[in-house]
Amino acid sequence: MAESKETKSKKWVKPRYVPKRKFCSFCKDKTEVIDYKEPEKLRYYISDRGKIAPRRKSGTCAKHQRLLATAVKRARHLALLPQAPVHIRETEGAGLRG
């Protein structure tokens, strides 16, 4: 009798969402140095708002995320990557809180 109650309760339980496992593309390619002089490679890790993508979204490991953040900041400093997205620069920040 107790077994039938357990099977009924399991019948209506929704299966959990299991996300696809993300992997570090830099570890896959065995990249030791992330070059700031390759902005087309770094653009993948920047959001449309100009922010560096977090590890949970990009899938990079902790070691390469630190190197990636440094490379993006260096590329921004040398104007290889924009500091702010184009639509914010064009409107001069109109509509943003601040």
C-alpha cells in the first residue's frame, strides 16, 4: 500500500531541466595566452550592452575568465573594443538611470 502511494507521487513529478554542459573553448584549444590584439575573438565574450560575459554564460573556466577579462580591458584601453555600445553613445545615455 505504501509503495503505490510513492509511485503515484513520482508519476506527476516534472523532470528537472538539465542544461547542456558548457566547456571552456580556451581549454579545448589548449590556449595559454588570450591575445588582446584579436578583438573579433573577444567580441564573442562581450554582451550587447558592452559587459564582459560571466562564466556561467560563456562557459569559460576560472583561469581563462581572469585572462579574458584582462584582455578585454586592455583592448578597450587601446580602443580595439568599444567602452560602451553604439546605441548608448549615439543617444548620449538618454533614458539611462544615473
